[in-house]
Amino acid sequence: MATGQKLMRAIRVFEFGGPEVLKLQSDVVVPVPKEHQVLIKVHACGVNPVETYIRSGTHLIKPTLPYTPGTDVAGVIEATGDEVSAFKKGDRVFSTRTISGAYAEYALAADHTVYPLPGNLDFKQGAAIGIPYFTAFRALLHSARVKAGQSVLVHGASGGVGLATCQIARAYGLKVLGTAGTEEGQKIVLQNGAHEVFNHREVNYIDKIKKSVGEKGIDVIIEMLANVNLSNDLNLLSFGGKVIVVGSRGPIEINPRATMTKECSISGITLFASTKEEFQQSAAALQAGMEIGWLKPVVGSQYPLEKVAQAHEDIIRGSRPPGKMVLLL
Ligand code: NAP
């Protein structure tokens, strides 16, 4: 360690594997921001399912080992590089990406991936914005190109991305249907923009959705678990309808004929395929949502940094409260 270097607590991954490879270290060097970089003192950070896939070594993204996981932090600017003009020490911010990792006391990020966090949202809520809201916006606006008056089914509405999708869809004038797996989840989905909610653990819930939407079907389905639901989704769509696959954890058999008769489409999205301009567009719309008040992240389970392995187990097992999972620093 060079003289004058500051140390922090951070999670480090030295080998790909199960949750046990997430190691808490207390002697990680705090990075120094250069040029267009900022250093954020992290107060909370979001836990996203993708971080478990990356940790396991099965994802397309394979960071160089060792690494610190995570992208979505909320906190306060600690220091800025010489070229940064948009932020100063003490500003409250949230991020959509980091350079040094998010599961840490300090995170280094490029200034164009950091946004002001308004005073009406706390740090836990700030940590729930990054991946969930930017993914929801990409699915609805950039991919499905939704229009006011259309109907949308948020299939898996009670998690981080699902609740964000409900809030955005309602703000943009859509008729919003959502699903959740528990009574508590259903209640929260209704409180966050859905007009109607269904329980995806009930045997006959698809029939109930069909009955509710009638012959016309649903214009857009934002799908969180395509390997379970894609075949049913195709049957629920309207003529020319679209399924946007946000999440899928395996294969599924479908009958392609369903796409022919209704001339419907299935497309997938990847948040990190968004261009810098698309991130800026999403950020502008979401910032307006925060100012007006329709964007209100719902925080679910909260864990201290040392319980991160438990958080990774719980987010994949799915048996936890609705809302966004966060780590507290
Ligand atoms: P999350 O917070 O863990 O939420 C998972 C959601 O899936 C919950 O609403 C859960 O509902 C629901 N679910 C469980 N069983 C279901 C079923 N049979 N049918 C429909 N939904 C079901 O995860 P998240 O952060 O919202 O992410 C959701 C998915 O999107 C994950 O697979 C994630 O990897 C993916 N994702 C993809 C991108 C991308 O760029 N493509 C970006 C972000 C996330 P209950 O708990 O109420 O049962």
C-alpha cells in the first residue's frame, strides 16, 4: 500500500461460484477519481439478479478477477476528477454503472453514469433506481414503443423491475395489469400503478386475465420469467401485440403459429445494449418522474454488507418481500 492511500470495506470475488465466493475485505484501496470520474461515498446499493449470474461465472459478462460486484449505488459525491463539472463534493447522487464496483463503501463511476438524487427520495430508494427503472423504461418505450391508451401486462410486477414498469406505464397513460405471487405483492402492485392484479401462483390465473381483457387481448406484455410464461403470453396478446422478454432462466417450448395468426412479435432487451443517448433519454424522463412524484421506488428486503451472500441466495430463491432488494453500507 502506498503512503496516504485510504482503505475501505468492500466485497471482493476471487473466483466464480456460489454466494460463498463473495468475500468481505476491510483493506481495499479507495480509488482516486481522474478526469471525468467521480468517487461516491456509498450509503446503499441495489442487488440485482444479474449480479448472481455474473458471480456464478455463467453470464456473458465475465469480469477480470478479483472484482467487486454491482452497478447501482446511492450516496454522496466524495471527490471529483479534474474534468467533472456537473457534480461537486456533497451532492446526493445515484448511479447506473460503476467502474470499481458497487458493493463497497466507496464507488468510482464515470460522470455520465451518475445522476442527481432529489431530496424527496432516500438513499435506499436511490439504490433501487439504476437497473430496475432504466430497464423498465427501455422495455416500454425503446422496445415496445408503447402509446397512451394501450394495455400492458407486467408479468412479474412485484420485484424491482416489475414495480418500476407499473409506475412508468401508468404515468404514460397505459391500462396496467400486473402479477405477483403473494397477497402482499398483489397489494403493492396495485398501489404502484396497476389497475388490476393477478396471482401468478394460482392455477387458473391466466383464465382470469383472459376474462378480464376479453377478445381483444393485451397489446404489450413485459415478461420477467419467459421460460415459464412465454407460451401463455402468446395466447394473451392482441393482434399485432408484443412480448418484451426482460427475464428468462431457461428454455421453453412455444408454438410459433401463435405469432403468425395474430402477427405478434417476441423481442428481448438488454439494458447494457442501450446507447449513451438512450441512457440520457431514459434519465430525463425518469428525472421528471422523480420531480413530479410518480417515480417512487419501493424498497423490499435490506441487508448489511456482511450479509451479501444471504441476499444473493434470497434473490434467486424468490422467497422474500416484494420490492427492491438493497444492501446498506
Ligand atoms: P426481482 O426483484 O427478484 O423480481 C422477480 C419477479 O419475478 C418478482 O416480481 C416475482 O414475483 C416474479 N415472479 C416469480 N415467479 C413468477 C412467475 N411464475 N411468473 C411471472 N413472474 C414471476 O428481479 P428483478 O430485478 O425485478 O428482475 C426480474 C428479471 O428480469 C430477472 O430475471 C432479471 O435477471 C431480469 N432483468 C433483465 C434485465 C435486462 O436487461 N434484460 C435487466 C434487469 C433485470 P413474486 O416474488 O411476487 O412471486
